[in-house]
Amino acid sequence: MPRNRSGKKMSPRRDRVRTKETLSEAPVRVALATSPQPDFDRALEHDLALAKSAILYADEVEMVGLGVSLLEKLRMEAHGEAGLFGILRSLDDAALAYVQGPEAAKFPEGWREQFDRFMKTDMERLRRTQPARAAQLGAMRQQMASLSEGMRPYVDEILEASGSTELAHAVEAKVIRIADLDMDLSTLFRRREERSAESEEQIQLWVDTLVARMADPRVRLLFDQDSAGLVQAMFDEGKLESNPSGVRLATQAALGAGLVSRLPAFPQARMDELLDMRKELASPLTLYRGAVVRYSRQLPTALGDTLTFEIQQLWESDVQPAIEILKDELADHGLVREMARSVSARDIRMFAWTSATSMAVGSVTDIGALVATAVAAAGHGVPLLADTALDAIRTKQQADRDGQRKEFYYLCEANRRLSTS
């Protein structure tokens, strides 16, 4: 323990406050609220687009949607130990009859309970006590596995068509998790006109989950248009208690993800590419989030169409022009302009600037080629050109560093990477 001048021990100071640089920010958590879509073949198309924009803004994303919960349950069952039979086990009698077809034999009474006992059997113990029985059950399990593999292409087709397969990349990377809304897989296995992804109980569970996330000060709730309209209407009708802080955080989420989704190169982005990019751009992402908080104060505390309109206006008036300016500042051709400015500021009479050299430098659009031109010029007795080029390069590098500290550098660089991938 430190001592003062008299030699007495000093008590440690407890009133010190850590500086901003040493404080670690809490993770940005977004709950993505999506409404079910009637077309099961493209059920998650909209969910997937929102999820992609959300992961480029948030640290953690939870998807709260009936459709995505249903298809995630199908994916997990399909990849579970029981495979196809696990899916069949979860279906109600009507859905099971639809899957089997009218001519198939019915499953025996109590088959689900028998199946559960079969799957829980301790095979190692059974091999020690009843080897013949263990061999019989082992053969049955192998037959089940073979039948499941034969059914796998059909299930994979459903998952691929819905968008669940691509979403699984982010789920397996633990960037996205999907709220369990107790969905019934039987919904998927009925005639198209009888399919419905929701019941009154399931819709109520979905709404209750959204209300809970809205009340959580650690979560920013991000709505699609339909779910935002529903929640706003429930606020207006007094069916839900107004939550100003929850709506304010929802505004931040809508702005943060909404600006990302407006990048020209974003719509074609692949999920695995976005997962890599969000790690590499962690530092500029922090600056971007600060800008989102500041700009969100200008937006109305509303959900749905009104907020979407305001975000579009902000994009057109402030964000897109800032990105274009930043993109131009960071482009390699800016180095050529900087070099030209440096040359014009010097005594041209001391500089052997021939028309050939001018044409060579003027046509260069990247740093490497410009350096090569400068070195070649120096070798031909024009050292001032090399010095000028190096000064321009240093200036350009400083401009790049300054650009990376700007709040919309994150959007600019994300769009550049997506455009060149």
C-alpha cells in the first residue's frame, strides 16, 4: 500500500471513475419481430433480409416469429437422432394421415409412447444383458436411419425454399437465436388451403413475447411492417401499456438496421459473408452505433410506416451524401489528385514535368502503380517526382486513417466489400 511523506499508509481511493476508454459497452441486443407469411415456399424471405441487416448492427439477434420458430423446429427435428421418425412423432393424427396418404396402413394405437421407449433404450446396457434383443433393436435403428436419409431431400427442399438453410449459418454461429414459440409441426403437413402458422394461443404467446422484449431495457425490438402496425394499433387502442423507452430503443434498432438495408450492395449479401465482415469491422461499427443513437433523437417515437418514411428521408438527406463524399475521399484516384496539388504548389521550373510523365501519373488509379511510376521517374533523373509521390502517399494514408474515424465509414466500407465479393 502506498505511503505519504510522513510514512503513514494511505487508504486506497474508492471514488475514482474509470475513463470512457476503459469502460466496456454492453452488447447491443436486438429482438426481431416478424409476422407469419402465407406463402410457405418463401416463408422466411422477409425474415432473412431483416436478420441480415440486424446482424450488421447488433451483437446479438433474437428472432421472434411464428414462421421462423416453426421452420427451426423442423430443421432441428430433421437433424436430430430420430430424423424423419422424430418429425412423424411430433405430428398430429390428421397431419400424419396426410403424409402417409389414403392407402397407407394406420399406425397402431400407442405407437408414439412405444417409439419414445425405443429411443430411450440404453443400448450398451441391453447388449450386456440381452445381446439378441440389442441386435434386433440395433437393426431397427439402422433401418430407421436409412429411411430418414431417403426422406431427407424432401425436408431439405422445404428448408431451402423457405430460407431456413441460409439462416442456419447464423444460428450455428450463435449470432442469431430463435425464440421457441411452441409451434406445431403439423402445420406444415396439411393441404395448402388448410395450412395456418398460427392459432389464437400461438398468436397470444407471440404478442406476450414481444411485450416482454419491449419492456426489457437491454433489448431493442426491431419490427417488420406488419408486426409494427399490429403493436402500434394495440398501443393506440389501449390494449398494451405505452412504453416510451421501449419505443425509443425500437427506433434505434429500426435506424441502425434500416440504414444498412439501404446500402446498394446489400440485397445480394450472403449470410456467411456478413458473419465474417461484422467481426472485421468491429471498431467502425462502434462509431456507427454512436451515430445511430444521435440521429435517432431526431426521429418520431413511432412504429411502422411513419418511422420507415423518416428513415428514408434521413438516408437521402444526410447519410447517402456523407457516404458518397467519404467514398470519394478514400478512393485511390484521390492520391493522384493529391499528387497534382503537391506538384502545383512547388516550383514548376525546378521540376522536369514532361507531357509523358504527366500523362503517366494522370492515368494511374491505384497506389502500387503510382509508386512504380514515381520510382521509374526517379531513375530517369526526376527525383522530385518520387518525393512528391511519397508525400502524396503519406497524405492519402492519413486521409484513410481519418476516414476510418468517421461515423459512416462502417456503411461505406461494408458496401465496398459487398460490391467486390
